[in-house]
Amino acid sequence: MGSSTSANAVIAKMRAKYGKRLSQKDYENLLACKSVAEVVVYLKNNTYYDTVLKAVNDREAHRGRLELILRQKLFDDFYSLCRYLKGTGEYFADYIIQKDEIEQIIHFLTLLSYDSPQEYFFKMPVYFKDHSSVDLPALSRARDVDSFFAVLTGTPYEKTASRFRPRRNDSSVDIPELENALYRACYDNLYNNINTKTSNGEKKALLEMFDSIIDIMNFVRILRLKKYYKESAEVARRHIFPHGSLSPQVITKLCEAKNSSEIFDAVKDTKLGKSIGKMNYVYAGQIQEIGIYNITKRNIHFSTYPIVAMLSYVFVMQQEYSNIVSIIEGVRYGVDPEQLRAIVII
């Protein structure tokens, strides 16, 4: 930023927006809802979602449409914030957009693997197509592997994805390996921007935040690979994201661990292990969600760097979106409110 005054103004704006997030009381009231329509009515009448939901008919509330509307709000908020951080903010906007693009690529491939590629048209985030380097309408028209790879031609993902192109059009793409490679490239690009576009305290704060996030993600990825799939050390190491602050020795212990106990033991003396020890989680995936939420929530309160505050705000709002979607899903399928309460992260 050009001055400490303008930097403080941006941080104040982030904190003001953060202050409008759903409260504990809001979540309790949402958990008490008996239908998706009741969830919509509550959000429209009692929260800052009133504007984006005003056109939604309470009685005809559809889960899929609701999720798209809420996700569009999340993206629009993020994009508007980037305008307050010209220069630095624009560099890091690429990171958020790339994550969304990778999610769309993998979503389409998953549908293709189920012989249902036509369903992507109905789930495609139309609001995102003008910001994406991937031609999403063209992706929605793809019906086989060849047409999928044709859509990626000329995009930042062409080179990485081409390594996973099967020799025959009727063969399937190794989706987990492709997803891993795309995210690895995404984080390489992110760290390149941190190291070349920022300096001094700002660089240190960004590296500290993303190193901590990647440490948590790597821990959870290895835990899942070992616990649910009994994968080898070699496979586990292939699925680790680059960067992070865990030492090579700890990474080796994690990859060579034989069970969950050895995995937790490998990090017990690290900053990551100590933070996990303080968490109250129900399942492994929550370690990642809670960990990232705690890191970014703390940054909003204490960081003096606008870009750190902005990215942290985006992460926190992504968790709020996930919470609302979980509640909508739970209410729709009649999940016990106590079970839902256990998976909502506040």
C-alpha cells in the first residue's frame, strides 16, 4: 500500500466485513430449522445474506441454486476486495481463481468418469466464467477425454494436465494424480508471487500463513492415505504439496508411518502437532478446516498487512459458506441437529 493510512483503511474494512459474519446465535437458529425454506427465511430476515437471497422464493428454495447464489456472493466479495489492493491484491487474486478453476476441472472429470458429463452444465458457476482462463461453457459441452483436453489447450493447465492424458479417448484420466499435480503447480505459483512480489514483513507474514496451511493440508492428506487406503511411503510422498515448514525428517516419518498413532507421533513436537492437540475435532478432515480457520481468524484480528487480512478474510468466509451448505444438506436429509452442530466450525 502507498501509506500506513491506506493500509489501515483496508484492514479496517476487512475487520468490519468480518464483524458481519454469522454469529453463534445465528448458527443455533439455523440448526433449529426444519426445512431448507426455513433456512432461507432466516438468512433473508436476520443476516447480511438478505440482499443476495431477496429474489429466492422461500417455498421453491432449491439446494443447488442456493449453493450457487451463496458461492457467487463469496466470489463477488473476494473480487471487490481485490480492487482495494491494486498491485499486490491482483497477484494473489490469481491464487483464489486458480483454486476455483482446479475445482471445476476436477468436478467435470468426476462427472465424466461417471458417464454423466452433461450434468456439469447445470452445476457450472456461470458467474465465474468471465473470470476464468478455462472456457467453462466449452467444458460443459465436452463429452469425452479428447474434448476435455481440447478445452484446456492454451490455458495455464495445459502443460501439467497433458502429462495425464491417456493414449486412448475411451480411457480414463487418473483424477487424484492430476488433481495433486494441478494443486502443486498452483502452490508453486503462489510461492513465486510471495517471493517476488512482496518483501520484508509482508513476505514473512504470508510465508508463515501459507506454510502453516500447507503443513495442515499435508498432515491430513497423509493421514487419509494411510488410514483409509493403506498407501505406501512412496505414494504418500507423491501426494505432498511443496513448501510448508515441516522438516524433511518429519515428512519422512509421516510418509513411513504405519498407522494413525505413528502419524500423530511424527508431529507431536512441532508447532503443527501442538496446534492439533488443542483442537476439538470429530473426524480427520476437520483438522484441516479448524486449523485453517484458526490461523486466518487470528490474522484478521492481529495482522498489520492488508493482503494477509484480505486472504484470511476469504478463507474465513469460505468456511462460513461450507457451514451453511452443511446445514442446508443436513436439514434437507433430516440429520439430527446435534450431529450437524458437531461439524459446523465457528
